[in-house]
Amino acid sequence: MTREALLNTPEPFTAPCVHCGRTTTAPVVVGVTERASGAPMVQYACPQDAARYGAGPSPEDEIS
């Protein structure tokens, strides 16, 4: 392992918010659109707008 590899930190994952359009480093998944071909399209929202899309625990979630 080289010194550069140890000191180099990776870029954080970022995604644009589907509501406000700002890029966030703490994206919350608020929707997934299945497509006929290829991987599903994941929609993200910033933490401030995530509640608008119902992100968070749902009644079906088991709390333990």
C-alpha cells in the first residue's frame, strides 16, 4: 500500500434532490422506477425534502 492510497479519501456519494434540485451528500431514497431494460432508476431527495415523499418508517416496517 502506498502513502497516497492511505491518505487519499474517496469522494462522498452525491445525488440531486428530485424536489429542489440541489446536490446533496446525504441523499435519501424516495422512489424507484423499474425499467424494462437496464437497472432501475433511483430517485433521491435531500434530508430537508425527504419527508415530502414519505421517506421514513412505514406501518409495515418492523421496529425491534
